[in-house]
Amino acid sequence: MSEVSSGGDCIADIVERVLASAPSVGPVRLVCVDGPAGSGKTTLAANLSDVLRPTSGEVPVVHGDDLYEGWAVVAGAPDRVAAFGVFADRVTTWLLDPWSRGEPGSHPVRDWYADAWGPTVSVPAAPVVILEGVATASRALRSRATLVVWVEVDPDLAIERVVARDGESMRAEIVSWQRDETRWHGIDGTRAAADVIVSGERPE
């Protein structure tokens, strides 16, 4: 494991590791970016995709938010902490299993406002695919990853970032979510299993 700060050096280090690694799911080098909500996972994933594109072609980014069934994560789970564990089965069925055969994966995109599934999108078995979101580097998923990246930030700052993005009305939801994701990450040991730990602190 290595710990690096955010910025260009962080991106360069991760890119070097990815390009030096062998495919882990069929022809795909799977990069899992996990960490608390509001830590900067989406930003890091987008930057990685951009930097990898010249050498790896199009680098799809799959967002956990598109795969969760809203705040519940997986409908029918006894609670959200348990749902984070079940979530890996969904990702495996929709994406990893097809990629392992060299075929495109696909998944419906969740519309959080309508609380319903929207259109289904295809995700090719590209040379590199980035999967980002809470529980995207759970034990079952990271066992098939080329690289696991953990992004962290001060918990209070994480909440304020999400509230700034989604509105003050979401504060109670994100406080509850943060409590559950912290429990899940502790149970799963996600941070300790990461190959790279990135600070998500950055000027706002």
C-alpha cells in the first residue's frame, strides 16, 4: 500500500501502476475507487480516465450511484450496511461476468428522483474500466481488480460537499449514509486492503 496526496503526482502514480498490471477480468484492467461519500472519488475517476485515454483508448467510468437503488442501495436487503455487501453480486452479474468472457457488460441507470430504473447502458470490455463508489472495492470486487484506490477526507468536509451538491434538504440523509458507510467499510476492511490511499482534501 502507498499513501499519496491528491494532484498530478497521485494520478501519475496510479496510471503507472495500472499500465504495468495485467488484465484482471478477461481483457479488462479493473480499477476500483472506493471511499466515503464526498471524498472526491468521482473527480479522481474522471481525471484518471482522461489521463489514461491516450494510451488505453476510451476508459469507461461506472458510477456506483447509477447502480444503487437510491438510498437503500439494494432493495430488499435488511439494512443499508447489509446492502453494501449484496451490491457486489449485482456488479458481478451485470458487468464482471460478461467482461470475463470478453463481452460488453450492461446495467440500467437509476433515476434517484423518479425512484425507478432508467435506460440500460452498455459498458465495453475495454482495456481499462474504472468502477467508483461506496462498496465498489468490497472484498468480492477487489479480488478481481487490477488496482484498488481508497479516497478519504475529513468526515465533516465530506458532508458539507454533499450538501453543497445536493442541497440542505439532503443533510439528514447523508449523515445517516455516512454512519452506515463507515460501519460497512469497517466490516469489509476496505481501506486496509487498498493498494493506494489518496487524500481527497483540495481547495474548494
